[in-house]
Amino acid sequence: MEYAWGIIAIIGAAFAQIDGVMKQDWTRTGNIDFHAAALESPSPQPLTLRVEEKRITENAMGQDVVELRWRLATLDEAKELVVCWNARQG
């Protein structure tokens, strides 16, 4: 049963604050996502544009720990997406 507790400890550590030296603050990865609350609904649903970011921290053992998160896109990022879309369509 020692193995199962190790997995729980790793999963629990994934949601805790990582102590160490920050090597790179939150930066965009280039991945985007259009999120819809209810895909199966017959009525129109709003789409939420989300942007993936990553942060790199070096832990006490010298290993790089990469954290990923999704956040809502800013208006400037949405405009950038529209410009890229229109450039590819033309």
C-alpha cells in the first residue's frame, strides 16, 4: 500500500504552491480554447475564449516544474486571434 500513498502525495502536491526559484513567470503557450457551457443545448451558447499559460519553477532538487493553467483571454488577445484568422482566410 506504500505505492498508493505515494500517488496521493504526488496528486496533492500538484495543487499546492511549489516552493523554489522561479525561472519563468506565466507566459502564453500558444494554445487557445473556445469553451461552451452546454454543447448539447438546442439554443445558441456563448463561446468563451481561453488561453493556456505556463510557469517554470526550479524546485529544491534542481528539477524544473512546469505549471499549466487556463485563463480568460484579454480583448487584445481576442483581436489578435481575429487578425490571424482573417489573414489565413484571405
